[in-house]
Amino acid sequence: MVPVIPHGTAEEQRHTLLRAARDVADDLAADAIARDQAGLPPFDEKARLSEAGLLAALHPPGPGRGVDWLTGCAVIRAVSVADSSIGAVLARHYVHAWSGRFYAGHHRASALEEESLRKQWLWTGAVRAPAPDEGTSVPDLTLRPRGTGYVLSGRRSVDTAVTVADQIVADAVCAVTGDVLVVRLPRSARGLTVEPARDRFGQRVAGAGEVVLDRVTVPPGQLLGRRPPDEESAEPFTSLAEPALRLALCHVALGIVEGALTEARDLSRGGHAHRLPGRDPDLLLTYGELASAAQTATAVVHRTTGVMVRALDSGSHLDAEEPASVAALVATAETVTSRAALDITTRVLELADAPGLERHWRNARVLTAHHPVTRRLRSIGEHYLNGSHRAVAAAFH
């Protein structure tokens, strides 16, 4: 059994954990191209994360367990530099391990986190943000009351780790009341199967797939809570769930940017580039532009991360207006990092020629494809102009 959290002062614990993350990153980097080409479910990668103590460490902070949000995101980014697929697995694991705090009461959340650490669970999930037309659309997951619990049926795509996770978090509509409930599903549940996503364009080692639920029993203990129909009626802390996930994925995008730039730079220094370093002013200009874009995205994400830290630390005392401001900042960070990741991973292909370098571009495309920048910008603008909560929620669709 690996230690849940290193001993020592908070700074020593952070240093030890980040060193473990960099060691895992070095290990993943050694065969990153081969694993990307194979595109297999990340069973081996899950074992590496577990053996290094990262799965145990990346839980909400509590007495003798878990890590703060800032450290958790730093670990995610460090691993993403070497393999953004596994960085995304860690990101969703960390955020969904917070599900008890986002949707259930403090007592239940604490017990759930202790059980997760004791059993070394890997978390994933797909909880959808409230949509304006949600009440008129046909739900993909439906709960029907049975006894003291429910029976769940339907299908849901999950972007990471569904092939190897221990716990899957999802929202589903109650067929009787119309309420949207958030549930926790053990991967071993009877009636639950997974259809792996094959031949993905990017993020090939993330373990994506579709979970198929055929009358799966959901006892009361696996019901986490109710997801409000819109952001304005949600509890302030619950409203942080979706922005927290999107911000964690921003750190994955920063890892892609750093990995692509570092790899291209090393190739240029080693003479495996189209142009020689130090002799071509246009090459120096290009690297200057790309490094500046990377630093700009990093600064925006770090500022937003600090704001998220303060919001999460507020807990039940979170101001009712604050989640909308946090979400607007996250949408801004997501816009900046998406643009930087796509631009940088495209342009490095013009600087160096080596097998596997294009995987950074493919990974960035898949990570950002589902969230159009134009829609986010309009939502950010409406929030800035009118202070609309609904506009902020729209940024996450």
C-alpha cells in the first residue's frame, strides 16, 4: 500500500508529490509514442499512477489525506507534459473524487473519500451541465424508482478511463419526478458494460468509451445528490463542479503546450529541424512567439486556479454570486489555452520533423473539439455586460 500523502510540512509534501509526478512523467515519456500508436486501454498506466501514489494523493484535502487544488493541478500538468491522455485521466479522477463534496453532505463526502482511499479507487465520470433545452429533450440515462433505490438504464459517452475506472459518476433523469440525480456507479455493477472507443484521432490512451447500463441497481448509498435544473437555483458550491473539471483540463492543455514546445526545441538543438538554431532569425522569432503564447496561457490559468482555490476553500460559506465569476474566469482560461494549444502544436510541426511529434496536435484537437470558442466568447461577453448566470452556464455546452 502506497502512502496516502507524504509526511512532513505542507511544502515538503508538495515537493515530494511533484517529484513523484515528474518521475511518472519521465517513465511515461520513454514509451509515449509507442503507447499512442497502440491506443490500448490504460491498464498499465493506471498501475503506474497507483504505484507512485498519485491516485491516492489526488483526493480532496482532509485530515491526513488528499491535496489542495493548487498541488493537484500541478501534478496533472506535470504528467500531461509527457502524456496528455494520462494527464486527462488524472484530471477527471481528481475532480470526480470531489463529487461527494459537490453533491452530497459533508458527512457522506468524508466517508466516501475515506472509502475511496482505502480501496484505491480510480474515478471518472460524465456529469452534464444544465442545458436550456434539457426539459424538452429525451434523456440518455433514466432512473426508475424501485424499493428504496433506483434502476438505471441508458448509454453515456465518457472521455477518459471508463475502461479501467473503479467508480463512474453520472447524472440521470428520474422518470417519475423529472429530477436530475447524480449517482456513483461501481465499474463492477451488474448490468454495466463498456464499449471502448477505438481508433481515436487523439488522446488515444485515455481509455474513452461508452458506458451501457441495462437495468443497473442504484441503492440509496450510491445516490450523491440532486443536480439543479439551472445554475441560478444550484447551491453555490455545487455550481463549482463543472468549472472545476474544465479548469483541471486547462492544466492538461498547458501540459500539451509544454510537451510540444520542449520536444520541438530539443529536436532543433539536436539538428533534427528544418532550420538550424542560432542562425535563422525567423526561427528565433517563431520560438519567441510560441514561448510568449505559452507563458500568456500559463499566467491566465494560474490566476484562475488561484481564484478557484479560494472558492473551494470557502465551502458552504461561498458567496452566491461568486460561482458565476469563477465560471467566467474558467471560460476565459479555457479559451486562451485552447487557442494556444492548437496554434503551438500546429506550428511546431513546421519547426521540426520527427515521428510522433504530431501526437501533440492530435491530442490538442480532441481535447478542445467539443467546446466551440465562439460560444464561450459570447457567453463571457454577456456575463461581462449583463452579469448573467445563465450566460456563464452556456459557456460550458
